Amino acid sequence: MTARAHARHPSRGTGRPSKRQLIIETAERLFADHGYDATSTARIATEAGVPSGLVFYHFATKLDLLLAVVQERPVPSEALRSAARSRTVRRRLRAIVATLAEEIENDRAVRIIVFREAQGRPEIASRAAELFAEATETVAGVLTGADDLVADSARVHTAAELLVSRVFLDAVALGQAETATKRHAAMIDLLAESLTGGAHE
């Protein structure tokens, strides 16, 4: 668990995670490492250093705990919007790829859980779809404001879908956010050509 992930869930006034948040963070790590089915609530409680009954005080079922792990992670919308500081499509694409890869790597455990547990669990599949849609809409919005954009909204949205899905799969499989822009250089070039009509910076 990264310091950044902890910072997203501050407890009130103490600077330390609440018992509820400690349970979520422990469950996140164990679900990512061992899978949902192989992780018992007793083990979560033990590793969180809380009584077993406290897990069920905060979460009616183990599935409710899994949903909390997945649902309480926000889409990195604000970070992605920072890419709008660049004026051209190509530069925005580079900034989006770098930012998205970093954000996914920071929350890699949750992304692994979503990717794995969406199979056969409608609640998780639904949340995965929401995360994808939110990220896609944010990316499309960032691209729409570029000075040299000539593509229509449908093409921009398609480009955003391709970018988000490709970077997500790559980041979950490899991590290594610091080299993401280089790894996706060909995709960035292709999308930039498509969205600008071949204009060069």
C-alpha cells in the first residue's frame, strides 16, 4: 500500500487510519495477493490487528468488504485534467498516458482486484465499467480542449476508450509507470495523427 493510497482515506483528526479503513487496506492487500475466495475474514482481522467481530461490525458480509475496497477508490479525474495544461493533442496524449499509468500503479492492488474479481461478480463488473467510463469521459474532455484538434466527438471518444483500456492493461500487467510514455509512443503517434488530421507541432 502506498503512502498516496493511505492519504486518500484520512481519518478524522488523528492522522492514522480508522479501524474501518485499516480493515479495508488490509483486505485490499490480501485480496490482491491471494484472491478474494482464498482470503478469510479471520485472516484480514488478524493482519489488521482487530477483533474478528469488528470486520462484521463495519461490513455485513465479506462481499460488502470487497465492494468497499473497490468503490472507495476514486477515478484519477483531477490528476488527468492537469494534462489540459498542454495545448496540443500530442502533448496532452503524452501527459494523459504518464498520469494514468502513475495513478494505476499507485492503486495497482485495487486494479488487480477489479480485473480478477469482475469475472463472475456482477457488482464488481459494474464498478469496473463505471471506472472505465469515468476515466474515458475525463480523457475525452481533456483532448477536446486541444488547440489543434480537428476530429469530431465520436472519434475523440473512441480514441479515449482505446487509450484508457490499453494503458490500464499495460499498467496492471507491468507497472513501470516511469516508462509508460515511451512504451506507448506508437499509440500516441497514431492517435495524434487521427485526431489532428496529420498536423505536426
